[in-house]
Amino acid sequence: MENSDEIVKEIEKNMLKNRDNGLLLSDEHIEILERYGFDYRKYGSINELIYDLEEYLNEEGDSDSSDLDWVSQDLTERNYYANTNK
């Protein structure tokens, strides 16, 4: 069983935080974005970031980018639920 410090670190890594540019991202999102050369600070909206992620994924078609695909899907889903009139 993991010790409590490791559990807390994992929870904090996955917590959404409001970044300087207003985007709501976790540390894990940022780690993955940076790994692929995406600077989240240059985006003014989550839609712009999602668009660029999808463009990259469609162009690259790289099977090694499943983690980036996860980020794109996660952001798309949260954006849908946060910004769609129900």
C-alpha cells in the first residue's frame, strides 16, 4: 500500500488549478503538454488549446501520443460539461 505522502502527491498532481491565463489544468496536464512542446501559457482559451491538440494528433497520427490524446479528451469533456447549456 502506498504511504500517505505518495497518495497526497498523486491527488495534488491531478487537481485542477486555475493558471495565470485562466485555463483550468492539472500538473499532469501541464507535464504532458510540455513533453510535446505545447506552452499552455500562450492560449487564451481552452478551445484554442483543444483545437491545436486535435490538429497535432490528426497530423502526427502517432500511437505514442496516447497521453496527449487523453489530455485532449479530458479537456474536451470538461469544456463540454462546463460550457454547454443543459
